Amino acid sequence: FKSRLIYASGVLKKGDKDGGKAVLWGANDRLLQFLKHNGPIPKNAVVVDSNPVKKGFSDAFTVFQPNEVSEHIIKSDIILVFTKLNSGEIIDSIKQRYDKSFKKDNILILDC
């Protein structure tokens, strides 16, 4: 798990440097662990969670509902999903709702 976090951090930082956009999906403890080891959310990324209760998950960053950042999702190059349980459903819903597909190498599932 830790090696995946390090890899994801590098990909995310490279995307920020290159001007690409990213989605961090899942406001949960895994996301907090990722941020603890990798610093704050880059300017190129947004945190998304489809559960409206997660809106106030953290005072350090904003958690958006998918419809609030649909353009960002569509323009994103990479998605980091912080839940393995629902990852397939999340990727499928993005494809159905926004006609957006990510390259296989740009979908990073970060969960134990």
C-alpha cells in the first residue's frame, strides 16, 4: 500500500507540474493518510465524494459532489480512488454520467 501511495504522489505532482487535472475520489481515512505523507492537495486536483454527508469531512479542503465539479472530472487525466470496494462503480458512473474514460494506467486505486 505504501509503495502505491508514493507512486500516486509522484504521478499527481507530475500532473500538477505539467498542467494536467486530477480527481481524488473518496473523502475517507485513506485520503487523509495519503495527504499526511504527501502534503496538501495540489492545485490541479479536487476531492470528490458522492456521499453528501462527506461535504464537511475536513476543514483543510473542500469535498465536492460530482455534479459540482463535472467539468474538472471531464478534463482530468488521472483519478485516485481511495476505496477499493466501490472503485468499479465509481469509474463506471463517471463513464455513464460524463462519457469520460481514464486510461488504465491513470486509474489508481489506493486502498489496502
